[in-house]
Amino acid sequence: MIQSFLDSCKSIAVVVTAAMLFSCKDGYKRVGDEAKKQIFPQGVAKNFVLTYTEIPEKITSEDTGSSKVMAILSGPIRNDFENLIFPHQTFPEGLFVEIFNDKNERTTIEADFGILYSATGVVDLKGNVIIKSDDGKKLETPQLYYDRSNEWAFTQEKFKFTNPEDGTVMDGKGMDIKKDLSIMKAHKTFGLMLIKEEKEDD
């Protein structure tokens, strides 16, 4: 009698458990990449040209001083995210920069993709980055960071540096350089590098 009662209880427990399993719905909301919050730019400029100028001397409201062009930035698309906590601008289809020094000598920088971080003044350039100076020097690398305030560029990637003045080509990995390619510190060099020896006067 007791055994049959226990068997009945077990049967009821199995039926109730099975019913609960089949009646439960999955109420857990799964989140993944599709649930990421989408961020849209506050403005998009197409085929843009931005000119950065500087006034050499302080002028008053009655003066007619002229400004000097310091840099020209152009490209197919510029996305403006300046309204975010960490303001920045993106150039998803590449950019071309022309920088002018005090002698009006031009250095150009081009890349397939770029991000300008407004708070730090650092530009992250990616994809076929090429810097050319006014005297023909050329630096090629897949990624480069450019610090606008210090006029200094650096990379941890492989690079190729061509100097037509002395006919040298240097391959390496990691470097620091001034914007006009005048001062360079290579972290590691490899391959063949030709260096001209200066002749001593007799």
C-alpha cells in the first residue's frame, strides 16, 4: 500500500516536471553584436576641403593682417562625431593632407583611412600611408600616428624610407620622425642600405 502510494507520487512528480519543462518559454533576451548601440555622425561632408590658417601676429579690429595657410585637408567623406564624450572625425574613404612650413615648403600625407581625435590632436592613419616631403623624401608604411601639436609622427609597423638626396632606401620596423621627414629615428632596420661616405679634404 505504502509502496503503491510512493509510486503514484513519483509518477505525479514526473508528469508535473515534464509539464513545467514544456510550458516554460525562453524569456532571456540574448544580446550580441546586433544589440550594440548604433552611433551616427552629427554631420557628413562629401568631397570636402578644410583649410587651416594661422595669423602670424596679433591684430586689432582695425588691422588688415593676412593669415597664413598651415595645412589643407581633403577627401571624399568626413564623418563628424564631435558631439561625443571623446570627440573625433573619421575619413572612411581616405584623406590627403598638405602641410606647409615657414618657408612655404610642402609635405603631403595620404592614407586609405583616418581618424582625427580632436581632444588629443592625434591622427591615426591606416592603409597605404605615404608621406612625401618637399625635397623628395618619401616614407611608406601601413599605419602611422601623427601628433599635430608636436608635429611628430610614429609607427610600430614596417616602413620603407627613400631619400633621393643621398640615393638611399631604408627598410625597417618602428620609427619616429618629424613631419617634414628631416629627423628620423628607426627602431629596427634590415635589408640593404647604401650610405654615401663624405670625402675628406686633403
